[in-house]
Amino acid sequence: MPSIKPNLLGLLASVSAILEQDNCQAYVVGGFVRDLLLNRETNDIDIAVRDNAVEIANKIADHLGGRYVLLDEVNHVARVVITELTTPLYLDFSTVLATIEEDLARRDFTIDAMGMELRVFLSGSMHVIDPFKGKNDLKRKVIRAVSQRIFKDDAARLWRAVRLAAQLEFRIEPKTEQLMKQDAKLIILVAGERQRNELIKLLTLPCCGYWIRYLDKIRLLTQVIPELEELRGVEQPKEHYWDVLEHSLETVSTTEFLLHERDWKYGSDDLLKLAPWSEELKRHFDDEVASDSNRRVMLKIGALLHDIAKPQMKTIDETGRIRFIGHAKEGAIKATDVLARLRFSSREIKLVDGLITYHLRPIQIANSGLPTSRAIYRYFRDTGDAGIDIFFLALADYLAARGPRLDIEEWEQQNHLISYMIAEHQEQRDERLPIKLVDGHDLMAAFGLTSGPLIGKLLRLVHEAQALGEIGTAEEAIKLVRRALEKDRCGGDNGVVSVGHD
């Protein structure tokens, strides 16, 4: 028997003992059998029972102190979540309506259409019920459909086929791939939440850039996000190696490269060493955005969608140069609509909105050399907590624009600029701003002001000057505010009315 954790065996033995009291025959099936044969750890166990699975699951939850979750009342599917162990375990119970072979025939892929009788398995036997030669497909490392109807029965399996192939590093065999192309349009029947969840899972896996391209190859990507189809074949300025869609797909791969997740076809260690990276940056991108997504994943989504408005914003000037003026702002609006349709959370959408809105800003603020400390401060003020992420999108965008025609000296300059801005921001954040010089009450008391928008403007003025090292004490902060108020009364150009504007 392949290695299996003792606590998991003990749990299955407890489940078997409870089922035997009711003389209920049970089988472990699906992904559990597949992962067992591959020697992969799993926390999900599918159990098919010859009884009402909903009632069985309720009883198992009571006996084992687990949490009962009804998944599908009509088809008698329920879950028991065991949280007492180090890692939560999920036991999914379904009902065998006829024979176990007929039950397995309703599953999606041959490698998941295998089962073992629970009692026999616990005795040490590895007798596998395998009517569709799933063991053989495991050896061949292929994903193969059990029947021609699997995607018609549940279109979410289109996503699952790609995710399984990516997870296991398998290939999708040609007939199944053809079936996916044929049924790709059915994906619109899948709820937005399920599509979001599958996209998130795919983007957390190694080489997701390759699999995003594969989704486009089988026309599944543009069924899910039809706005991307408009990018296909849209020509770009001569600096770009690819058209807009190919560039967008490539930006996902260059993002993986810059996040130290995967090699890039046109990259190298020397190229990567020039880009900013540190343990602090790694922790930043590992930061959770939603319960199942982090900044890494959302950066890849931003990479995929960052040029989504280019087709509608394309113009050709009098010199024949192709321009996409305003595409960042319009792209953020369009991407927000896409993510809302796919039921992304408001925090996820806000982050991607910032990524796309400002993805050109890092280069724009340094057109005449290294930006000033004030420009860097205002960049982070405007971009909020997306500032670092936008730097990496800008770098990934640059790589995916040049591709094999990358100029190494220009790349070095880009990274010097980004590294300089990150270092200046860290100094402003860590060394100058931790000490609070004044608050709103201090300003109201010192100048006889009342609470209102003016206080907020004055505090932003103080905050900016402190970040830039121009003031460092409460007395200096009060003097700064006094000067600003006096200039404002006199109608000066740099009065309080200008606070908060570049």
C-alpha cells in the first residue's frame, strides 16, 4: 500500500466501523484513489455509499465530532469537515444508485473514475475497481474524458481538466482536447463564483502562464472573458514584439518570472538578478487579498487584463504612429466589469483597478531622470497599497513588450529606477513617518479651526513634508501649517487650496 498518514487511516477505520454497524457498503473513489496511486498527499476523501449519503454523513459527523455540510440534497451529496487534526479533512459522501461501475461512469476523467471498497482497502489490499483504465492513464500522464457527455453534464469540468493537467503536470489527450474545444461555449452556463474559484486555483499553480495560453488555444479563455477576443491581432507600435492579445498572455508569464515562480522563455538568471527582490517583497506578494487569493494571483490577473481597453482606444497619429491614449483608465473600468461578473471580492477588484489604472505611472514619473522624493511620495499616496505591485506589473509589461528583442541596458535602467523608488519609499515609510508629529486636535487648538475638510488637507501637507524629511518635530509641523494658512489667506499659489494636488 502507498504511504498514507496514520491519522488518516485511523479516521477511515472509524468511518468504516460506523458504516458496518448499519451494514452499509462503502467505496473510496475519485481523487483520493488517484492521489493514493500517485503517492500524493490529500485532505479530500470521496466516499460512495450504498445508502442515503446525506443521512450517513450526518451520522458520521455526530460520531466523529465533525461539521456537517449539505452539498446537494437532490442528488444526496453531503460533506463532513474534520477540524481536530493539524490540517482539516473533508469527507464527501455520495450515494451509489446502482452498481459502483455505473457510479464511476458518471465521473469526469478516467484518472478520477476509480474506486476501492473501503473495507477491502483497510485490510491492506490495493484492489482497484478501474472500468476505464484510469491506472494506465496515470502511468501515461494523460487527462482523458470518461465519455462524450462529461462537459454537457457539468461545464465546470472544462476548467477542471486544465487545472488537473496543471496540478499533476499531465497532458490533455487529443480527443478530450477536441471535445473541450467543441463544448467550450458551455462554460457560460457555469456560475461566476465557480469560474472565479477555478481561475484563482489555476493562477496559483506552477507555469500558469503556459496554461492561460492553453485556455486561449482551446478558446475557453475568451468564452470566459470575451473582452479579450477583441485584443486578438491588434497591432502595436514597433517597440512591441507581439500584438495586444499575445502581449497580454506573455505578461502573465513574465509576471511569474519576476515573482521567482518560473523561468521565462526569453529570460535568464542574469536578467532576473537585475530586478528588485527581497524577503520583504516575497512576504508582500504572499499577503492574502481574499480567503483563497493573494497579491501574486491578483498581479497575474492584472497582467492578463492590463491592456484590455487598447482596441477601443487605438488611434494612428499624423506620423503613422499607433497610440492607445487613455487605455489604462478605460482598461481599469473594463476589467472591473469583468471581475464583478466573475464575482471577485471588492478588495480584489480594487487592487486590480489600481494595477491597471496606474501601470504606466512608474515610467511616466521618471521621464527626465530619477524622480524626486516628492514625486515618489505622491505616487504611493495615489496608488495606496498597490504601489509595489504596480512596479512589478510595469516591469512585466516591459519584458512582454520587448520579448526576444530586449535591450539589456534599457532593462537595467528600468530596474534601477524601480529599485530606487522602492528604497526611497521604504525610507519614507520606516524612518520618517512612524512618529506622529501632530493630529487634528492639535491643529484646531493651535489655529482656532473647526473640524472639516481643511483639517484633512493640512494633515496631508504635514504628512508629506515629514515623509520627505523637511520637518521632524511638532514645532516644525505647526510652522509649516501657519505658513500654508497665511499663503492661503493671501491668495498665494502654494496655499492650502493646493494641498493634495500634484
